[in-house]
Amino acid sequence: MQERVLVISNDDNLKNELREILTSAGYKPLLSSFGKNLKALVKKAPVIIIDIDGFGEEGKNLIKEIKNISPYNELIVLGKGVSGDEAIALLRLGTNDFIIKPYQAQELIKSVSGAFEARNIKLESVLYKERLEDLLAESVGELQKRNTFLQSIFDNIPLGIAFISDKLTVIEANRLWARYAELTPQEVGGLKCPEIEKIFVCGSPCPAEVALKEMKQASRVISTPEGLFLKFYWVPIQEMDICSGFLEIIEDITEEVKAKGQWEAILSSLSEGVCILNDKLEIVWANKLFNSWFGPPYNKQGENFHFLYFTETNKQLIACSVIKEKKQQKKRLNWKINGEEKIFEITASPMFDENGNIFQIVELIKDITDQERMIKELEQKTNTLNELNLQNIERINSLTFTVRLSDALLTTDDLNQIYHIVLTIATAKDGFGFNRAFLLLYDSRNNSLYGGYGLGPLYPEEASEVWPELEDVELEELLSDYEVTMLSPLTERIGKYSFSLDEWLVFQRAMKEKSPIKVALEELPKDFREEFGLSDVYIMPLIGRSNPIGVLVGDNFITHAELDERKEKVLRLFLNQASLAVERAKFSSSLRDKLAELEELNRALKESQDKLIMAEKLSAIGEMTAKIAHEIRNPLTVIGGFANILLQSLTEEDQRYRRAKAIVEETTKVVDMLNSLLDFSRFLQIRPTLSDLNSTVHNTIILFKHEFQKSNIDLLETYDRTLPMFFFDGGAFRQVLINLVKNAIDAMPQGGRLKVKTFKGKRYAYLKVEDTGLGISKEAKGKIFEPFFTTRSTGTGLGLTISKQIIEAMKGEIWFKTTINKGTKFFVKIPINIEAGG
């Protein structure tokens, strides 16, 4: 099907010419003029060409109208005699490209093709996100259905059942258990064993605590005020030889215990097998159920033994224990009846004569086969439910994680930011958890990979220092700080490497398979693996639609962890998303380059004039400031001096003392402001000398030692010993640091911590000054470098203005990051000029 292109122009010759060009290129042109109802045509044509000659603001309004009708349409503007500012304004309205008349047909077709490709990328991103959201909704719905089904089974079992944790707290209970406890199902959750004990009065020691401690089943019968007899079972739940809790099962045995006394209890227990033994362990009586299970007793030479007790071994099972311990004993017995495996619970109770001697043993044998089977089935169903829950939770987490990755990659078109996101997600604990990662980028000119960026520790010692600091940092915060990757030592080291794909086939194999692969160390270049101490290495390809982008190399040289199957599936999806994001960024970069070319033309026209105007302004400011400051400062100093002498001669009770003090304070403020003005003019000229940045910083920090102690501020200094001596104005840089430290002290009125750190980049030396103070408000962020802006009651508001002027005069930069009530980080970078005038 032919792609449609809408042409809007009042020039019929131009429309006919464009129709022929577009038709020859395989497109279906639609032609229209200004002023017509274009709504239907706009929706039919994904790409629109607008001839704006002679239509000024009307053309701009048409572009806005089209964008409101269909935001995903791509617009190409034709025009001639348009200034650079007007072209830039049209592109900022949302147009895809601007073509200056006269144009070449090939140029036009290339622009149309690019517009279709840009639109397809946008639509694919939107559809992919919607599909992920649909999958997440389906998974949640399926989980809710299964939970509802299993909950129905759980609530309809004819036993009271509760799940109790190893902390002796009720996690969940069915309706029958809640009814026995005389509570609503909503009141059951969170009950603890002492509260359960008050409800049921199970006796001391608490059977639940015994079952949990000894990791074995326990049971007990209790009676309620309502006349019910309830039998409790406590069944431990073991996972990997660890008791994670237990099941509390309640069975109503009221019908089994109707009478009182010894024989009434036996008669009411006929649903159990009953036998009575004498003190010689001879069976003297057994009920029918007992005999149906085990056969009737038989006589042999006047002896009356039951075959269960015929051997000496079986005698030791329970009856002998009763005689020895003189108390009730319980035992479980597995027995086959008619080929069917049965499980019995035997309770043997001693009967004493008036002298306290045992003369009989009453044994109650209960068939608990069905009960045990039910418990096992319940445990199996519980385990199945837990497995299904874990699977669905993992699936939901994977989908949620994938949506987060997609959102992160869609938020930026900056290529460096995307590379940082890829490396951060590869190494973060909330991502794929590689100990570190390297990004090798593809060079199509010589079919090779060259070192791009790296993130992670160089050595295990560095990991033990850095990883704890990152433990509580959210993934979103890590993703936003892309300078961590740009300034990483791994980035600097990996940059010197280049690998030919014709020589190192392991990279070629990963690209061909389009899937992460674990590789043997000997498959990698020797110098690469030895310098970084690689171990447990994975190569993950980044493949675009038409060309390779590069590979992501991750290794676990500290943890030696394996990449599990679940993470590998998500990783494949992430690599595809990252590849699309890189392609999108490169395409956006090409569009920005066009915009930059137009802006550069406009800037070049003004550059000479701006430089001349700035030079005149700076010269005038410097001369005027110095003259005014000198003329005013001298008499103010005299006034302040006499006022200070007068102040010292007065007592605080004297009415003149307050007035003299005000004169001293106000003249001091004015003199400080004049000194700042003199500094402002003085630092317009930078005088670089061969200096040591670490020494300059340290010697400046020493000046504040007393003030740090007075303000209860802890100081932490970290210096990069690899920084060489280079040419910069040490005195001016010292003034910058003084201003930053003073601001940091003022930001921590209750004390805190000040970190001062130097470090080296590829071409720049860096200084970081970090405090744990109040932070900078949103309103003040954009004004702190403006002259005379201050948030303090004292001060001139020129400190940061002077600092910015000094650093920019050194061809460097100064910037900051701040969080309210957590602190502020100021960063300064200046070029490393090894030679004078560099």
C-alpha cells in the first residue's frame, strides 16, 4: 500500500512538481491549498509538506492546527528567504525538517523518508508500552482468579485451619476456625499465641510453642463453655530444615466424648479402636473396631496376647513406656490393612489401684489416615499456591521492571544519558546486578569495536567501599546522575581499547546469535582481561534494525554469580529496548545537528558584536567599580574607626552605645561590599602559573580549621594523587574555594559534614565541595550566580558571581546539585593545561 503525503501550497506549479517527484518515489501525493478544511486530509496523510512562502503567521498557525489534529504527523516545511531565527522557530513548532528553495528532488525524498521513519519509531514505542500494560493487567487478573479458587477450597474444608508464622502470629484462618474463636475473619489476622491461648485455654506449656520449638506435631483436646470438645493439632511446616510456622487444625469431637468417667469415656469413644491390657501387657478386652483392624486376640497355653504385642520389640513401642514413666504415652503406627497403608495414633493411659500401682493400660487407637492425607493435600495445595504466587509475583516484577526500563529509555534523547542508563541498569542491584559493565561501540569503517564507557569498581577494595553507600539509593536516582559514568575510571581505561571483529570472533558470535552469552576467558583479548581482572564474563549484543550498535560486556569478578534464566529473558528485552533507544537518539541527534547548524549561522552573525559590547562593558565596570570603591571606602573606614573607638569607650548601659554599635556594623557591611566589588573587577584578568591543585585546596581548607570546630562540622578531604601540576591561577581558584566553603558553613547552622574532593578526568581537573546542610530552595536555584543575590541577612551576594566569573575565565565550568534538608554539592572543573598558554 502506497504511503500518503499531503502537499499544502497555493502554488499550483509547485504542487504539480511535487506530485511528480513523490509519485516517482512510490508515494501517493494528496494536494491542497491554504484556507481549506484540512482536517480529513491531515488524518489520511502521515507526512505533510507545507509551502509557507507568503503566509508568515498564517503558516505557523496552520502548523499548530495540524499538530493539534494529529500529534504523530511529521511536517516538512518549504520556503525561501527565511531568516535563521524564523527557521528555528518553525522547527520548534514541531516540524520534522526545513528545506530551503530551490531544492533538489533527492533532498526532498530523503527528508520524506526520514519523516516516515521518525513517525514509525514514535508509534512503535507507544504500542509497545500499551502491550506491556495489557500483559501486566492480564497477569494480575489470573492471579486473583487462582487465589479466589484456592480460598474457596480453604474455607469449605470441614476443619478449623489457621496458618501461624514462626513469630507465633496468625497469618490466615478459614471461616470455621474464626467461628470456633468467636471472631470475624477480619479480626483473626495478626492474632498472637498469647491471645489465642486466652480464647481456647490450651494449657501450659503452650502446645503451639512446643510444636514450633521441637519441630514435631502436637495435639490436645479442650472443652469449651458451650459444651464442645475440640481436638487441636499443631503441625510444623518445614522448609529446608527450617520451621517457617505451623498449621493449627481444630476438629470437633463433641460426639465422641458424651459421657463422664472412665467407662463412659470408653463407650463414647467407640469410633476409635479400644483395648485394655493388664500389667503383663495381656489384652483383656478390645472393641469391635480394634478387632476389625488388627484381628481378635487368641489364646495360647492360657496366655492372651494380641499379635501387635507378640514380639518383644513391639512391646517396647508404647505399653512398656507407660509402665516405666507411669504416665500417658502417644505413638503413631503405620499398618497395612487389606493391602491399604493406614496411619494410626495410639494413646496409652495407665489405670492405678489404691496403692498407686498400674493394674491396667487403656489404649485408644485412632485412624488418622484421612486426616493425615488431608493435611498432606492441604500442604501440597498450600505449596502449589505459594509456587503460583511466586511465579506470578516474579512475572509482575519482571513486567514492572521492564516498564520502568522502557520509561527510563524513553525520557531522553541524549546519547550519553542512554549509555549511562544501560550501564547503570546492568550493574545496579535493582537491575541485572553485574559487578561492573563495559560498553564497546561498533565502528563500521574498520569492522571493529572500540572502548566507549565503563561503570563499576576497578578492584574488590573499591567495591567494599562504594557498594554500602549505594545500598539505599533508589534506581531512579542512579539513572539521573549520568556524570558517574562519564567520570568513571573504567570509562577512562576502556577508552584505549579497540578490537577487530575479524580477529576476535567471540564478539562476532554474540552479535550473530543476538543473545547474551557467557564466554571463556581465553576467548577474550589477553591485555583486556588481565588489566581488569575479568571473571565470569557475559557478552550482550546491542543490534539495531540495520546496523550493529556494539556490545555490553558484564562480569562478576567479585561475586562470581551466574545469570539466571529469568533475568536472561528480561535482559534480552532490555537489550532490544536499549538498541531502539540508541537508534532513536542518533536520529534525534542528526535533527539537532541541523538545528544547531542554523543556530550557528545566527550566532556567528552576532558573535563579533557581542564580544565587542562585552569587552566594553567589562572594561567600564572594572574602571567604574575600582574608582567608586576607592573613593567611598577610605572615608567609610575612617568613620568606622572613630565609631569603633567611641563604642569601646562606652558601656552597654549608655544610650549612645547602641547607636555607635549600629554605625560600626553598617560601615563594616558597606566596606565588605566595596571589597567584593574590588574583587569583582580584580578577577577579570586571570594570571595562570604552574601550580598544584591538591596543595592549593588543602592550604585553603586549613584556614577554616577553627571555624569548623566552632561550628561542629566534620571535615573529610579526599585528594587524587594522580593529578599533575598544571597552569592555572591559584590565587583566583583559592578565592572560589573560600566562597564555596563559607556558603557550606552558613548552610549547616546545626553542624554537619563537609566533604572536599579532587579528581582527574580526561582533560579536566575536578573539585567537589559537598555539605549536609539545608539545601537551596527551588526559587533560589536559578538566581544564585546573579550579582547581589543572597538569602542571608549579611553578605553582598557577589561571592558566587565572582566564583563563576573566575572559573569561566579559566575556560572551566561551575555547577551544583541540591536536595532540600539533605545538602548541596558544588562541582568545579578547569582544563589541565600542562604548558603555559595551553
